[in-house]
Amino acid sequence: MLRIQRMPGLPENIGEFVAEVADELEVLYGVDAADHYRRVAIPTLSATIEHPLVDVLGACDGARTVGMLFGFVRDAAARITFLHVLRDHAGLGVEGRLVRESVRTFQAGGVDAIVAECVAFGATRLEGAFAGLDFSVAPRQIMMADVRFPALALFGPAAGRALTSEEYGDAAAVVVDAYVGHADRRVHLDARDEAAARTFVETAAGGSYGPVFPGFLRGIWVGPVCAGVILASEPMPGIGFILQVAVRRAFQGQSLGTQLMREAADAFRRQGLDRTALGVTVDNPARRLYERLGFAPIKPIDAYAWWRPGIYEREAS
């Protein structure tokens, strides 16, 4: 009989999970990405499951773990970051049972919001897993481009510069301002206020989303004002991932986002990376910019968001 329980450590059959995720990473990003994941997955997951803020649920069929969900709470908001169900149990309701138990726990703990943006690897199915839980869904996609695509070339000198640690607060303020009134703010918990945004910038700079090299964290200043920022990392060999690109509302429409994307691509090229990727909501107008810069969709990924009644409206006002 299937049971949902908290996991004190990684299951004995963790290799099954690693193998299934690695197989899809190979399809999406290539052999190097899959090999890298096979090398680092178990130590990374081991360190994650031991973190005091992380809550890990397992779906167990007898002695065998057939599904796992990772979530954590920060700044009064919960994030579900990983959900995988093994192929022989996927699509049979295991995903929904893991989600319901996680959501119940987080809501009972008093969080203001819960966001889940998990890449569904292999046969894992998230469709319907959040049904009946008052979550909104934002259809998103992962897009990728060759860093040598002509439109990503840097024409002339860079307009921006690498962020210093003293400027992380400026970068955070840009992120928050850019999402005021933005439809995507509901799924971007890091944009809810400057404290959350600064934590995100510092976490990115610390390498939690992958190694960060010179020029990967950049800002553009207009006079004394930080007008736009871009944050990136190398989560897999050869791929520069855009974690965030944001421009203050007062400076939007001036091609600062395009300039930041080109400067990030230049930093990727100097680091020897071949491709760049990002995630974007399907109906976000920025997607048209990314397409002009050579990005093409490679995988759909939905984001699910729940906010405690009245909280989102109060913070968004």
C-alpha cells in the first residue's frame, strides 16, 4: 500500500531517481549535462535533505520509494522545487498525493504563499496534481539559444558592469520595481519585497544556482540609478542560465534588457560556454525579445501559485 512520509535521508534506491532525471537532461541539454548530474546529484541531494529549512516527502510502495518532493520555506513563503515519480508509478496519482501533503503542511505552518515550479522529468505528470487546492497556473517554457547567435553579439563597449556585493541592494530594488503590476509577480516570490529580492541576489551570487563567473551578475546605471540587472549562472557544463533579467519600469522600452542579454552572452562566450537558457511565461511580452535573440522553446514547464487570501492583493497594491 502506498504511503506518504517524511524522509530523514535519501532512499536506498536514489539511483533510480538519478538515472531517470539524467536521461532527460541528456535529451534537453546533452551528454555533458547528464554526466555532470550523475556525478553531483547524490551529494547535492544529500546536503539538501539535511538542511533544516527543507521538507522532503517520499511516496513509498512497501520498502521502495517511488516518488519524492522537495520543498522549503523562506521569507514566509514556501517553494516546491523538485517533484519526481518513478516511471512505473508516474501518472497514477502519486504526484497529487505528494503535492497535497506538502501543501497541507506549508499552509498549516502559516506561510503567505506557495509556488511550485518543478521540471517534470521522465514520465512525471503534474497536470491535475494541484487540482482543488486553489492554485493558479502559469504556463511557462524553457528556451535555449546558441551564444554565437548573431543577435546576441555585443555591438560596441558594454553599457553595464559587474555587480559588487555593495550593489546587491540596488539590484534587489530593480527586481521589485520591475514586477510591480506584472502578471508574473504571482509566481516570482523573490520579487515580493526588497528583502526577498536581496536574498535571491545573494543566493545567486553564492553559487546556489550553479557557479557564477565574472560578468554573470551585471547592472546598468543611468546616472546614479541602477536601471536594469541580469543574474546568471552555469548550472550545467557549457550552459549559461539566465536566472533573472529586470529593468525598472521608468527605463523600460529603451533596449536595456536587450543590452543586458547581449552582455551576459558575451560573458558566457568568454567563459567558453556554448549555449544559454532561461525560463519564461508563455504570454510574457519578453518572450518575443528572447525569440529575436535566437531563443527557441525546448520544454514546457508550468508554475503553480497559491497565496493566502488577501495577502497578494495587499502586497501588490
